[in-house]
Amino acid sequence: MEYEGLQGASLGERANRLTAAAFDEVHAATAKSTLLREFAALAYGDEYPAEVAPTGMTTWWILGRCVAGLRVGPGERLVDLACGSGGPGLWLARASGADLVGVDWSPVAVEAARRRAADFLPEGRARFVVGELADSGLPSGQAAAVVCLDAVAFAPDRVAALREVRRLLRPDGRYVFSATEVASPPDRSWVTDWQPLLAAAELQIESKDEVPHYAERLQRMYDLWLENLGPLEAEDGVETAAKLEQEARAVGPTLPQRRQFLIVAQP
């Protein structure tokens, strides 16, 4: 790969821990957990979009910036890559009038998104398919806009994932995504600046806004998980609670080094 020397181009060895089956487990657990939604609402307060019920850290601030950045309209195609259970993409399609195609590598997430579609859109306005960030299976050059929230960093080859976005977009299309940058990376798999990776995919940044209170709110949610491991075990099972504890203890201490951005890019 001509870009393998770029900082953050590859997820490296961390990719070995990420599988579709693992994300199936995550989506199955979050779909049934009332406590996780309750803790997210407490952590994010008025910024928590309860109707959307996002799997990631999507807030009302992010959704509003997405509407402005995507600039997609009625009858145009919006692609939601790594759509999860569909909430943000469905909300954005309803707000904009666009037709939605959601893609996720978790069949469990795709089925959940299909079940939710009727809550947001008339029949025929949304469809969901199984695919990967770097291989969506969708036709080239037909998307007016592509959105990817809290997910592109999980791509084993991030430049390949960004090149897939470039392939999907119309020449006048827009790509909006949220992702973190790390000031002092422990190794080359961490992204310090998304601009060189986007440039390697022939995408140019139009705007880049820091997400307010990202670390503060996420740490608050992690604290709620750690303070309520017993109830989480009772509701969601010992294995799920253990994974939540592991994430909170691993990611929490790194939050002071992380900044999250909402980035709009174009071909």
C-alpha cells in the first residue's frame, strides 16, 4: 500500500479483536438493555436523542451538524456506512427527505434497523444491507451524501474505507463523519490528523468542528457503567457487563488525550 507510512492508516493488531460476530453481540445486548439507554440519557442530558437511541456517541449537536453538512434533499440517496441499528441514518433521512441505504457488517444490526425503519420513514424510503466499510457492495457514483458516525476508525484499512466513500459519492457529493484524533499516539495505529488519510482517498476537508464536551460526557457514561455493574449483570448478563467494564477501564483513562471531530469532506 502506497499509504501505509501514514499515521493511523491501519488499525494494526487491534483489528484482530474486531469481528462481525463481536458486533452482533454488542447490538443484541444494546437492543434489549433499558439500563444502557438510561445511563446514556443521564450522561448526555438534553443532548441525548432518545428517539434515535444511538449505539455510539451521537448527540443532537452532531445530528444538526450532519443535516447542514450533508446538504442532501428529497429523492436523493443518503448512504449510512456502519449504520448499526439505524437510528441516526433514519432520523437524517426523515429530516432531509432523502432515500436511505444503510450498510453494516453485523446482520443483527441490519435486522434491527429494518425493524425500526417504519417508525421513521414510509415504506420504500429505506433499505439496509450487510456490507463492510471498505466493501459496501453498493453501486459507484450514485450517493448524494454518505454519513459514518463513530465508526470509520474501526476499519482495518482506514484509507480503503475512505476510498470506498469516494467511490460511492457523486462528483458533487458530501461525506460527513465523526471520529477522534489523539494528541500523543501510543503507536502508528492511532489517528492524529484525518486530513492526510482523506487526501490519500482523494477527499478534501470542507469543515472540521470539534464535538463539544465529548470526553466529559463519555467519561460520565463510563462512570455510570462502573457504578452499576451489578444491575447490568442482572439485566444484560455477566459477559456483557464484563465487556462494558473492560471498555470503561481501558478507554476512560485515554479520554484526556482524545478529541472528537465532526468532519465534512468532498471529492
